[in-house]
Amino acid sequence: MTAAPYPTDGPTATDAPPPTDGLRPATGDDLATMLRWRNHPQVRAVSNTRHEIAPAEHAAWWAGVRTDPDRRVLIHRYADRDAGVVTFSGVTSPRRDLVWGFYLDIAGLDERRELLRAWMSLEEAAIAHAFTDLGARSLGGETFAENKPVLALHRRFGFRIVRRYERDVDGTPHQVVWTQMSREA
């Protein structure tokens, strides 16, 4: 924000509300938006579930996850707009080895030319939330080997490759890369 060269009668930077970027719990009001983002072709192409998810399937997933004490679904906000979804599981595990995943509002962020910045913001917020708010000992997740941009960003944030394995997705084998970071590291 650039300061005005002279006083104005309008609100000043100190009068502005605090920024709303970061993570917030997802609610039922977010379901349609999350489904639209999740069904984007680029998101589906790098997901375990590649078909277009129907509203009933999405509602069934939500019914299970929203009451599961071991899981969290959060909305990432960037530039005061909802921009992505972050999921955590393992929240109640004694070892606090959390598993995470995410997807972004590809279409909206691309249109606003904010995709990379929002993605970096999401990754930073998710890591901080896992280790600070959820008390994680480690944070790990799966990425398909062909998804090189995600692997590169994970590496930039300090994740390391722990193992590789294959998974069948719609009848085709795909190499999966497990990346992880630990509190001790």
C-alpha cells in the first residue's frame, strides 16, 4: 500500500481491518465452492480420484469428514478471498504424524494472475498451522511423480522425499512420491 501524499478524509491504514488471509475451518456453506475447485480438470488430473465428483459423492465425503475428530478441512484465504482447500488427517494420533493435501481455485487464481503467490501462501500457512496449531511432529503427503511443480515447491519449503511407490489410478500405474518434514529437522 502506498501512502497518500497528503491527508485524506477517508480511512487510513491504521483504520483498516486486519487481513483475513490464512486458514479458516471449512463449513457447509463452502461445499459448492470446494466441489467446483476440486472438479477443475487440472486438479482432477493430479488426484487419486480423477472422475468428476458428483454433488452426492461430495456431500457423503463431507458428512464423514466434518464429524471425524482425526481430520480437518480448512479454507485458505489469499488477498481477502477464498483460494484453496487444505486437509489434514492424523490430528488425534499419539505421534502427531500428520498427512496433508490441498487444492486451489485454479480458474479464479489464474484469472487474477495470483496462482503462484496464493499457492506459496497456502503452503506456508498449512505448514505453520500443522506445526503450531495442531502440534505436528511431522507433516507428510503424497504427490504423483509427474506433478513436478508441486514437488519443486515442497522442496523449496523444506520437504524431503522419504519414499516412492506405485498406485493404480483408473487402471494405470502411477509413481507416488511421499514428501515429509519433521519438527526435529
